[in-house]
Amino acid sequence: MSVKRERQDVLLQLLRKREEAGMRYLFEHYGGALNNIIGQIITDKETAQEVLHDVLLRIWNNIDQYEESKSRLFTWMARIARNAAIDKVRSKAHRQSAKTDEFDVVVVNHNNLSETMSVDHIGLTKVLDKLDGNYRSIIDLLYFKDFTQAEAADALDLPLGTVKTRSRRALQKLREILKHELIILLMTALTYLTK
């Protein structure tokens, strides 16, 4: 039996028996990996820690919903972590608190032009928001979080073929959106130049 499998079996036994040692074991053996997943979505360390604590509680409270036949334990926990982080970022309170942080980042980038600008600052977020949620989540994982297609399929609990098809379609849709945006930009520029 592999170390990973043995670790998973120990954790499952402890959590299903609702033993306090299960929570410690979960934090000690999986907390770092789950925190890394959350940290890819939430850059503020304090907020990421809050989300990690929520994730650990969700795992504890929902362990009976885990089905070994559907996925590995870590995959199930990673999905909970990723979804919790996304929910936090999408929450109104988080967006309000992030507004001032975002302004500071813009000032830093303005003063140091050699820094790489984030997706938000070059306007891609608005373009991506025009994509269907299924496409947007795949593009986010593949191109902004450097997941492989297999890792994205695992994270989204989708067949690999579905991820490949959706990523192809998402890129086609992005091309159409960008072409349309470029036409509008050119029309605006021509209107301005002919005045």
C-alpha cells in the first residue's frame, strides 16, 4: 500500500469517527497543499488562512458525502478548497475590501513599468466575463493557473475529453469576442480621426 493511500485511509477513519485527532491529521498532512490551492486564487494571506479554516471545517462536516468510487480523497478536498476560494473572491464583501488593495497595485505598477501587469489591469477580465462560466473556469485553470488539461479535468470533475472540447470552444469564443472588440475600437478611432 502506498504512503498516500495509507495516509488517506487513516484520515478517513479518523474523520468518519469524528475524532479530534482527525482534524489535526487533516491540517498537518493536507493543510499546506490545500492552502496552496487557495493561495492561487486568493493572494491575501490572511484571507487565504480564513478560507483554509472554513475548508477544513467543511471537510470535517461533510466527510460522509465523500464517495471513494467517484474520486480520490485529495481531489474531493481540493475541489472544496478551490470552490471556497472562488466563492470568497466572488463575495460582495471581499470585492469591496479588494477595491483599495487593487488601487495600490495599480499605483505600484504605474511607478515601476517593468513589472508584469495582471490580467485585471490589461482588461482581459472584462473579456473573460463575456464567456460562459463553463468556458471561463477552464480558461482560468489552463492559462492563468497553469493546470494541465488532466489536472483541470480532475479539479472540475469533468471527463478529459470535455475539458479539451470546452477549451477549444472557449478559445474560439475569445477570438470572436476580441475580433468584435477590435472592430469597435477601430470604428471609434476612425470616428475620432475624421472629426
